[in-house]
Amino acid sequence: MIVYNVTCHISSDMEAEWLEWMQNEHLPEVMSTGCFVGVKMMRLLTQATDDEGVNIAVQYTAQSMEDYERYRDTHAPALQAKTREKYGERVLAYRSLLEVIE
């Protein structure tokens, strides 16, 4: 299993709006690609003392590296552009790829 982790930094004043958009629009769009079998959103509880805002980790689970690569190559550019168009620099994202060790 592969986990595509996207950690987003959002200003506190727009957290509720962003979460609603994620749950009602973005996550359903990503999941409709058929590249992932699950998704979880988690709020980071540890933050740097000078860090203002909220950090949310979104973890998409893919069955295989091929499924992730299909998402990355075919779907991600348009979905990321759509997010940038809506939020610009108000949402900063850091992406990482993990392999589940069983």
C-alpha cells in the first residue's frame, strides 16, 4: 500500500471554509479518479511555537505505486491547479509519499 500525504497549512480564519470545500468538493473529486481506495484527514496537534494557523494532513491510500503514478500523471495537475486558483497562497501544501510496512 502507498500513502500519498498532503499536509496543508491554512490560516485559522479560513479553516471551516477550507474543510467544507475539501469534504464536499475536493476529496470526492480525487476519490472519483479511482486511483485511491481510502482517504483520511487529520489535524496536526504539534506545531512550532511561531506557527500561526492550522495544519491538516490528508492521506490518500493507493493499492499500488502504479495507481499513485496514474493519479500523479493524469489527474493531479488539474486538481492542484484548481486548488491554487481557489486559494492561491492562502493554503500551502507539502507532499510526501510513504509505503506501508506490514
